[in-house]
Amino acid sequence: MISNFNNLELRTDKGSLWENFLLSERLKSLRYAGKRAKMHFWRTTDQREIDYIETEADSIRAWEMKWNPKAITKTVSAFEKTYKTDTEILTSKNFSDFLEISAL
């Protein structure tokens, strides 16, 4: 995808770009805030995944990142049932709290 300067809506890698943006900005926010959360992702043998997980002491926080807010995934419910935690779906409409230091 190098040298692909097409409009974002025409790109086939926009989901990956979205995840990369959110993760890199989250890492910056954590560092600036002096937070030391452990970072993980979760994937099953059939390739279902949760994009980003933070653990700190006994808490687990999980996020699934979707460029298309209408995309539905069965993975979230499987993860939530297994680990007894909620998973937040991040879209272009609600991602700002994920990146704000005050939200940490």
C-alpha cells in the first residue's frame, strides 16, 4: 500500500490505518500520563480477535476498533463472556475519550 494516496473511502486498508492511528495515539497518551498498563490483543484459533486490551492490577479493559460503525462482530460477546468484562467499540464517532489523558 506504499504510495497509495487515494481518498480514504477508496482504500482497502482503511481498517488497518484506523487501528494503527488509534493504537499509536493511545500509546502516546499513556506515556504522557505516566501510565504503565500492560498492552495485549486477543485472538482465537479461528482468527477472531479483540484489537486492544489493557491490564492493570486486577482490571481488564478491552476495545474493538471499527472504521465502519455498522460492522458487528461476534468476537466481542465471546471475549466478554470468557473474561467477564465489557468491550468498547471505537469508531470515528466516539474515539476521543480513548485518546484523552483525563479518560485514563
